[in-house]
Amino acid sequence: MAANEGTGFSGIASPTSTIPHVGVVASISGSRVTCQLGEPDAKNTTPLLIGSIIKIPTGRSLVFGLVTHLARPVFDGASGGERHAAAEIDLIGEMVQQGINYSRFSRGIAFYPQLDHPVQLASSQDLSAIYSRRDESAARIGALYQDPSITAYIQPEAFLSRHSAIIGTTGTGKS
């Protein structure tokens, strides 16, 4: 991934690239978006999982979110209308467009998506930019669930200066 003077990323997959869409924005409420998913056998859709990171190009930024809920509505036959599966997505942050590049990922949203904006899976390049090592004090703690080839880091001082817990079952490497 190429950096632009430490402030912008040009290696981010373009919002108009060939990344398959998983659906479209169907509703927005605060920091939560509902995505109407495409049909699973549709040519231009990709399956979504709980914990997937998605991106929504807004025209001014790339908004990122975490899939927290998936549902397939029950077709009752009486309504006669089409029913689509839906995904609930918690928005986690964005990269604001700066010319042809994007700013570093930052938590919070300034430019919200609108209805019918396309929803895409975040690419490996996007995940690398979101979870990049911010400074030398960052400690490696493992790999990302969404892409095991990407290293996960924490800021030890920020992590240990707050109430925290390390939780896991026996044999998962907590010590």
C-alpha cells in the first residue's frame, strides 16, 4: 500500500473498482445501517458473514462498518412482494477523500451514506489501511479475523491505562 506523505493512502481500492457489491443501503439510523442484500446466486454479489468489514463509498469518503446481524425475512406469500435478506451494520469510521487519495482511517462518521448507496466487502488493502501500525510503540497481538494475512496491533499504553480484560477459553493463548 502506498502512502502519500504519511497522511493519505492511494492503495485503497477505488469505490468504482470491480469489488463485488453485497447489497445496497436500505435504512440509516445514527451509527447503524441496514443493508438489503442481493440474492445469493446473483452474479454481482458476495456472501456476507457476521464480523465482516464492509465499505460504503459516499462520494466524499469511504465509510466502514462491522456486520453485526444477518436475517432472511420469511416469505408469507400473501404480500406477493419480493423479500430480501438484510444485514445490520455498525459504522466504525471512515477515510475522507482528499483529491485522488484518502485520509488515514479515523473513528466516527462525518459523511453518512445515503439510501441505495452500494455496500461492498472491504478489500485486503482497505483492512491494511484501517488496521495499519500507527507508531513504533504498537505491539503485535496476532492477526485479523477478517484477513489472517494482516497483523493486528494494539497501543499498549492506551490499552493498559483503561479497564480491560483478556477473555478466552482454555488453550487459546491468553498468557
